[in-house]
Amino acid sequence: MSSETTGLLRVEPQARSFAVRRKSVFAESYDPENDADDDEGATAIFPKSDEQRARLIESVKNVLLFRSLEQEQMSQVLDAMFERRVTPGELIIRQGDDGDNFYVIESGVYQVIVNDNHIHTYNNSGIFGELALLYNMPRAATVQAETAGLLWAMDRQTFRRILLKSAFKKRKMYESLLNSVPMLKALQNYERMNLADALISKRYASSERIIKQGDVADGMYFIEDGTVVVKMDQEGSEIEISRLSKGEYFGELALVTHRPRAASVYAETDVKVAFLDTVCFERLLGKCSELLERSISDYRYLDNDLRSYFNNLKSLSSS
């Protein structure tokens, strides 16, 4: 999980005000594997106007913590967050305190202070407070409002129930999928877990185009469910090259060759895929490059230039 403080530290926020300070949270534990599905209905809901909801959506749209959530889970997150307006000089969280809330900044300037030393400033964007909630640790820093501002907050229990359980389910599901991909056998278990965490679920309706021949590659796809058809434009008409289904993958050719997409891919049925973007591909799949090159060089529809490219790769690797 990531927050937007400096590289030195990720900061934590503090709780809503309560008349009676609650007992330490550090004895609490949350096991997503043993959390029954029917418990999810206990999530708090804070009603919002259309204007508030629109502002909240804008505030969280770039939060990496939420990127893996399904639409239903994202809706739960939005329902569970509440507005907190702050005044200049107000302490939002205090170093050493228990962590009760996670915060997303909509507006305002906030100073991050560790042991009386200013280490970072949030300026009208960012998140803080997740580490204390994730790892049962005290607040690592103090966060103080320098100006008036507005925060969106989520309580500890809801944060862990929605986000941790979602991340756990996603990892278990994708680990199973990735274990079935021969190309990924070269990865260690922890590397496959990192890959599972980096995947983003996407859905496409029947007949919808997923990638277009000639486009610049933005990532590769692992099929979770459904069937896709690979087609290549030849002399003005598209010719079907192959069909792929659950457990297979596509889109890696352009990433390995650094060339435009060699073919288009369409959803033959409603399709659910796990998407790996280019940056994560290059960071996580280095060990698989030889297997990728070997499998790509066998594609029947490669042109002579691409075949030469892979022959050169093989010559270089053997020299």
C-alpha cells in the first residue's frame, strides 16, 4: 500500500473525536481469510449529496490504494467515507497515538512532523493514515493542518474490512490464475504474489475491441473468464488468427518488441481480464523474457522483420 509522503516515511492519521478515548487497538487483529462474507453488510454508510459524492470521487480517483477495487467495493468505500473539515493549526493525528481513521485530502495544506521535525507537506492532495490501520502500529508522525481544509475519512474497521479483504481475495484469485500460466513458472512464489498485487481487473462486453492493431502497447492481459478472438488486418480485411480462453494471455508481443500492436483482439463473449501495465510488466517479468521471446517467435502471423528480430535476440543470448 502506498501513501504520498516522502520516500523516508509513510504517515498516519488519527481518529474522529470521541468523548471517551477507546482502548488500545493493538490487540485487535483482522484475518480476511476467516471474515465471513455475510459480515460485509455491517459497513457504515454516511449519506451524501450528489455534490459531495462528486467531490469525493474526484478526490479518490488517483488513489492507488483503491485501484484494484471492483465497482461494488468502490461504491462501499464511497458510502463509508465521511467529511471532516479542519481549521488552521488543528492536529489531525498525533505521533504515538492509536490509529482510528484513514484520510484522503480534498483540500488544505498539512504539515507532517516526526519528533518535532517537519519532514513533508501535503498540498491539496494525498492520503495518510493507512499504515497504522494496516499493521496495528501507532501513528508514525503528527499531521497538522496549516490552513483550513477538507478531508475524507474512513474508520479503522471499515478500512480493513473493505480494503484488506478485497486485496486478500484478489491475491488468492490471481495467484491461482497465474499458477496456471506456463510462462510464469520461472517466477518465485513471492514474485508471483507481487505480480498478483499489480494486476487490475477489467471487463469487456461481447464483440468489444480490447486492443487495436497498430496502437502503442499499454500492457498485457491475462484472461480470467470468457474467450477472445485475435485478428490481423491483411489487405483491408481482418483475418482471424487465433482464439484464447481462460488461463491464456495476450498483448505481450508489443511489450517485448517495443513495436505497435501486431494484431487486434476482440471479446468473443463477455470477458474478464487481469491487466498488467507496461511499467509493472518491465519491473516484474524480467525473468520471463526468454520464455516470452521463445513463445512469441512461434507465432504464425509474425512478419519477416519480427522473425529477424527474434533470431537476432537468440544469437545475442547465445554469444
